[in-house]
Amino acid sequence: MRYFVIALLFISQIAFSQLREPKLVLDRTKETIWVDSIYNKMTLQERIGQLFMVAAYSNKDSVHFNAIDKLIREQHIGGVIFFQGGPVRQARLTNRFQSKSKVPLFIGIDAEWGLAMRLDSVIRYPWNMTLGAIQDMKLIEKVGEKYGQQSRRMGVQFNFAPVLDINTNPKNPIIGNRSFGEDKMNVTERALALMKGIQNQGVFATGKHFPGHGDTETDSHHTLPMLNFTKQRINDIEFYPYKKLFREGLASVMVAHLNVPSLEPKENYPTSLSYNVVTNVLQNELHFKGLIFTDALNMKGATNFKQPGDIDLEAFKAGNDILLFAENVPLALEKICVAIQDTVISEKRLEQSVKKILRYKYLAGLNNYKPVEIPYIYDDLNNADAQALQYQLYENAVTVLKNENEILPIKDVANEKIAYVKLGDDTNTSFLNTLRQYTEVTEVSNDSLHLLIDDLKKYTTVIIGYHKADGAWKKHDFTVDELVKIQEIAKNNKVILDIFTKPYSLIPINSFSDIEGLVVSYQNSDVAQNVSGQLIFGAIDAKGKLPVSIGTTFKVNDGLKTKKLNRLGFTAAENVGMSSKALARIDLIANNAIERQMTPGIQVLVARKGKVVFQKSYGYHDYKNEVKVKNSDIYDVASLTKIVSTLPDVMQLYDQKKFTLDTRLGTMLPAFENTDKKNITFKELLSHYARLQPWIPFYQATLNADKKPSDKYYKNTLTPEFSLQVAENLFLRNDYKDTIIKKIAESKLLPKKEYKYSDFTFIILKEYLEKETGKKLDVLSEENFYKKLGANSTTYNPLRKFDMSVIPPTEEDKYFRYQTIQGYVHDMAAAMQDGVGGHAGVFSNSIDLAKIMQMYLQKGNYGGIQFFSPATFDAFNTCYYCKEGNRRALGFDKQQLPGTTGPTCGCTSKSSFGHTGFTGTMAWADPEEELVYIFLSNRTYPDSNAPNTLSKENVRENIQKVIYDAIEN
């Protein structure tokens, strides 16, 4: 690899001083010996054959493959350029073709945005226009390295990239997104970084399309475009990136089919056939000594002026080394052969190109050719690092052009009512799903503009997403109706317009004055949509700058910075020092648990360093296997209620100095003032160190002799006296909630002071919170936390807000309520409190719980809001009785103490905290690893009294162990 890079510099006439190094002189000698030995063995026809690279398609049939075999065998062609097909098919063809060639073939491909430009089943990198918005050149170099790695894995020696065209003409039909932009400095900087990345991987880069295709209005595939500028202008603009890259070691150049009168005096004569352009300008004036390729010789920009055979001859006479995509190789070879025999072309001229070709083959390692290895080729081309890089690229590319009144990022989600309107004809799923990860977003659509405007009146902010299919050459123009729709919506609403297309799409918009927020996301890929959604809500900040001008309104390099709020974002595991391959083992554990009927369904989420890296759902709502679990489904989280509802409310009161850790229960609640519990301190209470009974089956006292709900306590219809709903068509008398507190107050203390987990703690704290604040606990948690966090799927009594279809059932109750428990809290005591318990009752999903745990991890801060002080969090996340054998902090569970069992895998840090729940749930956070882990299930379905195999088999803990094992740095 080192020799490849240094020798490449040599060919480009750089670093001559390095040639004095003994090893390099020896390598150079070996190279010369190999090149001369091959050349001297060749016949004239074989030498001429080296000039040709023919088109190959791995998606065609055996007739096509056999034709190339014949060209290799009979015409001794020097290489092939692959077009459409697939990785395995191309790799097999590469091996086939190489095996038939006396001299190893050059393999080339247009991979301007990676191999996906030509091949299916391969990750697609962003267009150059998107990369043009990125300001970090190290990222662009990483992209080049990925291109190089892909090419090398496929046995490709030439990637025909980077594009050096400076796209100063928005109407350019063929370059556009393929260009890094309209500014010569920006284009050069990015092209250089990409080139370095490619060539650092032992693959040759090719600058194109010389002398410059950026300021044209026609496509050279169909006609001969005109570049009607002075030589001085071309030297200053179009040549600028070439000159810079030549000095830095660019291996090769591709010459375009252009009509450039200032460089070629012959009227309408293609630059690819021009001696003046290829030899006088490119080689003599610009001093380029690398390989020179023609653009494809089947393109109309060339074939309209010469016939097959003649066009190849003229291209070689012009000074090109390699003739790309010749239409008739036998005829072309014959014509060049005759020209040499007739001394129209000297043998020295032929020797110059052929030995240069052979030298590059030596540098590419073709002197020791090895076939492409087929196994694992898909995995190698689509590795996790490649996906991780996608997130980095779009995070650095997405560009904010307007941000009036700091509409971006959206901050106060509690008081926003947000609508989303889709424009364009391509998918918007990833964007809308991402927006909905942050708060409630309603998609609004109506064919009638008048009715649409009316529908949008009730919303505070409207996000308009413009989605067009990704395609480098596809039109991304707004329709007239869409332009009118944008203007009318913007007149009546606060608007954020986000376009997932090339920036030029904005040109037809006459005025942006009514648009408060304007975002250019460049492409409509899933990652682009995801990242753009994150930016709108502040999980990331805006970094991109516009690579081209948009009329007179926005100039190249425009781009506003936005504030980053500490909300959860989304990325690939590798971007936060984890292995996605290792995390994939979660699938095995989750699916095994479902197959063995430990639970019907599961949700799992993993976040690290503020980024969700794993969010999946498994199984079904029940064992009928009809309704699949989705990430948005809402589970009964059981005892997680303690730390996601009651505890944060308590922490706020502590922060407000409403009590201290030594405040006594008798002081907090009058019901305990004259009991044996009056001296229990707050610290003891929350540490489960207060000698309280674990629980009381309150419901049993309300059953009749048949073990059914007694008419004394229950009615089947709602009445003013019976309004506490415990299940469908089952209502408890209102005064029973006082009975629960009374029974706790009258219960006996345990004889020994030791750790004993008790639901009483949080039943008591609910009573305290409601007395102190004058608000019901569900209202308190909603106002204080859920609305502000954007945890809109977190609630008590979910059927009052959500359809039952999104809530998995928790039990077929055959001992209390005698019905399917779905959408009503499973815990009996919480159900008897109208579904709102301090210890149970909350329903939620993995992403909402992750927000709450992340808020804890950030010591009370989330979304720019400080919910309570860091000192308060530290006070509550302290184990005060560890020396006494009690692992608990205040409300939080902690890692088990040495030599004991507990809730975790035993691999968490001492500072980690969380809780588990009876329905098969777990929420855990680790400050040292900046880690959040959520596990939700309905393992109690259909029978909560059945053996808890989910717990016995350590399913939650085993997944947690996988998560920790996935941490790499």
C-alpha cells in the first residue's frame, strides 16, 4: 500500500527526492523489469489491445459475457468498465475475465457515490452535492476511503471519481448533484479529500470531466455541449481543481466530449478527440503525467462526429491513453494498427501509453493478481462502519437557511401543536416517524387548498416536507400547485419547510418572507429524513452550508447554526463506540423468550451518549399471533411507575425544599401521625428500609363469598358514588381509596430493620404529593414531566387517550376482575385507585421511558429544561444503607451488592440505577457508560400467577450483558 501511494506520486511527478531512497529505487527497478518484460513479449496487436476498456454488465446474459470473453481472447483488451449489475455477479465475472487474459485486466467502475451508482445491494453514499455542504474535510476523506475499500474488495483498480466539474449552471442536465457545488475552492477542497481517501486504499482515482462540464446546458450523452468561455476564464475556474489535484498526486483524468472553441479551433470538435486539448493543454501546459481516459466513446457527444473505429483512432492520436467503451474494438484496433504501420502514429507513441498502462497495473498489484473472494462480499461492502458514516455525513450536511425567531429547534413541545404536510411523490415514512419520536405530530392532508388551510388553523407550527425520489438526474421541481400550497400555508401559519431534494428545487419560490424555518436536507434517504427530524427538535445542531446559490436569495456558503438541545438523538451503534453486530445478539435472546412463551412480545431500546442505537420490537400482543408489536405500542410498565411518575415529582418537591431526607412520615401525612410509622424518615422510606410490609392484597377484602367483586363495593356502571374504574364496566366506590391508606397505617411493622421491598412506599408518596400540590398524581406527572419531555405516549389510564389496539394485554384475570386486562392497570391496588397508583399504573413505550431515563442521566436536564438540580439527583442516586446490606438508593434500584442476587447483569457500574416491573419490564441507566436500557414486555399474559420464566431465565439481564459486551470504547 505504501509503495502504491509513493509510486503514484512519482508518476504524477511529485516527490522526486523520495526516489533516492534505496528501497524505492529497488521497487522502481522491479517495476521497470516487469513492465519491459510484459511489453517486449507482446505483439503489436496485443499492445494496441491494452488501450481498450470495454463495457461489461453483470445483469446481462451469457451472449454478452461470451462477447467480452472473445474480446479478451482475440483482441487482447486491457480492461473492462463495469456498469449495472450486482456485487456477486460482478465479482464472478471479474474472476472469469481475468482468468482468460494473458495480461491482468484493469477493472474500472463509475462509483461517484460508491458502488451503488452501478450495483444493487450496496449501500449508497450521498451525492457530491450533499457532500458539498459538509465543512469537515476529514469526513469527505473517510467517504473516499470507503469508496476505495469497496472498489478494492471488488477487484476494481479504477474508480472514475471524483467529479471536478464546477456546477455554475443550475440548468445543467447531467452534472447537477454529481458536482460538489459552484465554488471552485469548495469543489477543489472536497475533491482533493475524496481523492486522498480513494487512493489511500490502493485504488486509483480519476478526475473528470476535463476540461469541465459544470457550466453546460446539454448532456454529452446525447449531444455535444458548448463551453463558450475564454481560455483565461477556463484556466481560472474549470482548471482550478485539476491543477490542485495534479500537484497532490491524482492518478488519472477522464476527458469529456465538449465543444470548447477557446481550446480547440476546429468547429464543433469534441475535446476528447482534440490533440490541442489532450496533449497541448492537459499534458504540456498543465503538466499532467498520469493516465488519460476518454469519456465513453459511445456517447453522442463524440459519435455524432466520427464513426466507430475512426473515433477511437482520433482519440488515441489526441493523446488519450485508454479508450473507454469502444463500440467496435476489432475495427478500432485495426485502424490504429494501420495508422502505426503507415507511420501516422509512431511506435514510440504507442509504447508511451502501453508502458504507462502496464506501470499502473504493476502499481495496482496486478503483477501478483489474486481473484476476488466471493464469500461475505455483501457483508464487507455493507459493513456497520459504512452505515455509521451515513449518519455522520448527513448530520454535517443538512443546512438551515432561515430561522426566524429561532423557530429551530422546536423547544417548548408542551405548548406546541404541530402539523405535518407532505409534498412530493416519494416516501416520507422515516421523517414523520422521527418527528413523532419527539412529540405528537399530526399529518394533515386535503386535496382542497381551502379546506387544508382551514384544517391547519388549530396548529401552532406546520412542518412541510418536500419528498422526491432520490436520483442524481431526476427532476425535483415543485408543481405549480405545490408552490401555491407552500405560499398559502406560510401566510396563515408558522412554517418550517424542509426539502429532501437538491437545493435548486427552491429556485421557483418567489418569496421566502412568510417561511420562518427553511431546511435543505438534500436527499430523501431514510438517514437524511431521520437526521433532519433530529435537527428540527434539537437533538443535533445545524452545520451544513449551501454548496450552490439559490437565485439571488441565498448564496453559496450560506448556512445558519442552530442550538443543540440535549434531547435523545438517533445514530448507528458504531458512532457511540458500540458494535451493532454485537447488539444483534439481542434478537436471539428476545426471539428465544417469545418462542418459549415467556412473553408474547417485547420492546428493547438501547441508547448511549445521548443517541438511540437500538430500538426494536419482537413478537405479538398475545399468543394468537395476529397483532405484531410495534415500537409505538404502549405497555403497562408496572413498578417502573415508581421512578417515571412518583419519584421525579417527589424530587421536584425536594428541590423546592418542601422536605429533607430526615423529614418524618408523621409530619408528611396526618394519617401516620399517631402510628408506629410516624418516625420513619424520608430516607428510610425511599430506601425500602422502613420495616414496612411488602404489600397487602387489598382487593381480596372487596370480593364476595364466590370470590367475585362484591356489590357492596362495585357497580357495573359509572355513578357519582362509584367512579373509580378498575376495569371495563367495573367501578369501585369512591371512599375506598381512603381505606387503602388506613390499612397501610394500621399494618404491623416488620420485626427486623432490614431491606424489604414494599409497594407501600409509593402508595404513601402518592398521597403526600396530592396533599402537598393539590393535584392528582396523573395530572402532576403529565404537567411536570411528560408534556415537557415530549413523552406523549406515557400516561395513566391509556384508554382515555389511545385506542386499545396499541396496548398489549397483561392478563386473563380469573381471580378479581374476571376479564381480559387490556388498557387497564394490571396491579390490583393501582386499579382500585382509579388506575392511578404511586407504585403502578403508568403505560408507556420504550422511547418515552428512554427520555425519562436520559433526563435522569443528564441530572435533571432534558430538552433545555432543568427539571430538578444535579444536587437533587445525586442525593437520590446515593445508596445510604449499603453497609447494612441494602443496595437501594432513594427510589432507585441499584446494582446488586457483592455476593448477592439482584436486578442487573452484574456488569453495570456502581453509579447505575433503574427499576424493574412485575409485568416484565426494566429501565436502567449507567452514568459511567452514558447508557440507557429499556425492556418492556407483557410476560404476565395470560396468567400472572404462572412461573415467571422471564425472570428465572434472566432474559432482561442477559440482554443487558449483551449491551455491555457491545461497548468497544
